[in-house]
Amino acid sequence: MKNYILTYTKTRFTPMEPVIDDIYIEDIAHSLSMLARANGHFPQFYSVGQHSLNCCKEAKKRGYSDRVQLGCLLHDGSECYISDLTRPVKRQLPQYCIVEEKLQKLIYERFGLGDLSDEEMQSITDVDDTLLYYEFVASMGEPPAEVKLPPVTMKHDFSQRDMNSVESEFLYSFRKLTQLKQEKNHQGADYIGIDGCRAGWVAVKVSEDGFEVDLYKSIEEICSKYDDAAYMLVDMPIGLPESNDDIRPDSEVRMYLSGRSSCIFNTPCRQAVYTDEYHEASMINKCILGKGLSKQSFSISPHIREIDRLLQKRPDLAEKLNESHPEFCFAILASRTFILPLYNSKHTPEGHEDRVETLQEYYDKTYEFVSYIMDNPRLSGLIIDCLDALCLAVSAWLGSKHGYKSIPANPPKDRFGLPMQMVYPFVKEIKL
């Protein structure tokens, strides 16, 4: 018999010998939103995910720390992998309790809570027990036991909610809480924008100290140099389709770039990416995805293959190396509220000026950056690529301050667990 379960993200997870890198928040959010609380005995469907959200909100209302709020959100995370048992049964199965405790500790460790104090753990338990009491009173008309608990500090929603909405709110709450933590940890950190070009890769670093830009032969060289960077955005597909069931964000992003949609190339299937001859690659792509391969898409296949191999070799990089698109980010930065493209092509003087002025609004060293590129013989012929990389670096920094979004909001993953998404920043009017 197999000793693993296949999770929502298609991860082969071994509950008895759990691996910390196999724990994904997407699996926890999805599973808990589908699991019934109280072993399914409430008159209406009420999920473990909704219970966790209510615990998180209660902790916030009580004035507990972000750590305790996150702990409340994740406190039933082990149920994602081993479900739950009713309390009378659980008391008779000590081995189950050992497995549950081991899993839960690993989940806390995975998301930065491995050092929760006894006091913090007690706060999480108190909130959990309090919500249990009020859930039963609201749904069953009586408490699960005659115990005296402190009143809740707010009115909670115990009604039946759509599972998708619970999953989305769970992910939103997680990202909001972990982003606060990242913002505190990344003060003075570096943010990297990367663009593939005919000579290799251009990488731009922005930080409070200024900028750094250079040309590199490989993406691995960049990731090695900036191993301590807070976040990296790259203009190259991450997460490759292998069938028509694998949905990339390319088409959805084009809808936001009316008039400039041609700058979003169709991503080749993984089988075509690893094929060196154009006509053969196009034929393979047509057989698998139902459409041939443009020469533009084929021309970036070596770059796609390079980054795909790197992420398969180093899946840990997927935590901070994310796909984005400069034209999409430029549109967001230029619009502030509505996503509209910059209609002048970046290959024209007008388009160049549009993009420089847009970046200058957010990054006050943009003019200095352009002057540096123009005076650098090694980079002056790559001004478009350098500006694209700067846009991604500035977008990474803005995202760290105000939050990242992605298209789609809940991205699917490819066979190797890589998200098929395009990341972009939530924009506020602020300069670096």
C-alpha cells in the first residue's frame, strides 16, 4: 500500500513521515474549507476553515499578537492531512494524538511559528475552546458541555458559507498576517527584478541604499548572488502546462491589456520547451495544447527551460522567485486604480518616456538609473530589458510593502508543484 496521500496541489504527502517542504498553505486552506466541523452533526454545513477564520478574528479582537492570530488560523492544519476524530475516540487512540501533535508542530514551524511560547499556545487553546462552545450554542441550541467560558468579543458568522469563499478568505488572512511578518523582517532588504534577454539575463536590485544592475549568463547565477533577497520577480513563465487541463494565466492577463495584448506570448507546453527544433516543438504543442507555437514563444524556450530546471532542482526558490510581466506591472503602476496598458510601444521614444516617468513616480532614482545604463557600454544596448527588470524590482518592493496579488487569485500548480500565476503589487501612492 502507498504511504502517501495526494493533496489538492498534487503533492504526495506522507502523514506518518511528514516533510516540511511538502506542506502548502493552499492544501490547508482548500481542505479545511471542505471539512465539516463537529463531525458533520450541525444542521448546516460549517467547515473547519470557517471555524479557523472565526478563531483568527476573535484573537485579533482580543488584541492578541499577529503570531497568535496566525496560530489560531492554522491550529487545525493537521486535519488537512489526517482529518479529525471525535474527542471520546481520540482519547482512546494515543498513537493518533502523537501523529497529530507532530504534524501540527511541523505546520507551525513551516509558517514561522515553531517557537510559540506556552503562553501563546494557551491563548490559541482558549480561543479554540471558546469558539467551540459558541458554535454549538448557535447551531445546536446547547453547549457541548457544562463549562463556563469568557464571552466572545465580537459577533461571529456561524451560518453556512460557500466553500470557495471560505478558502479565499483563509488564504487572504494568511497572506495578510505573513506579509506583516515579512515586512518587519525585510526592512532594508533587497528586491530583485529579472528579465531574459538575447545576451542572457538582466537583473536589477533595488534597496534603501540604491540600485544595482548587471548582465548574467544564467538565472542560477542571479539566484546564488541574491540568495538573501526578500523577493524576486522574473519575466519568464514559471509553471508549465502539460495538457489542456493545466490553465496558465496568459489569456486572463491579455484581457487587461487591450491594445497591447500581443506582448503576452502563449506559454509552450513543457514537452515543447524541452524540444530543440522549432517545427517539431510547434507540432508537439499543437498535439498537446491544440495550437501551434509562435516563433516568439519558441525563441524564449531556452530561458523557460533554464528556469524550469532550476526550480525543479531547488524548489525552495519558488517561495521568493515568482513570475510576473513588466507590461502588466507598468499598466498597474501607471493606472493606480484601473489596469490599463501604456499604449505607446516600449520600442518607441514615446513609450520609453512613458515608462521612465511612470517608474519615477514610485522610485525616485529612476532618472539616475537610466543615465547609468546609457553611460555603461555593456548595458546601453539593453535599455529596454533593463527598464523591464527595474519595473519588476520596483513592483517586488511595492508588493512587500502593500501586498502581492496574483492572476488567477487561487493559482493552480503544474506537475512539479510550481504555481501557474502572474504576480503583481497592490499599489499605493508611495515612493521608495
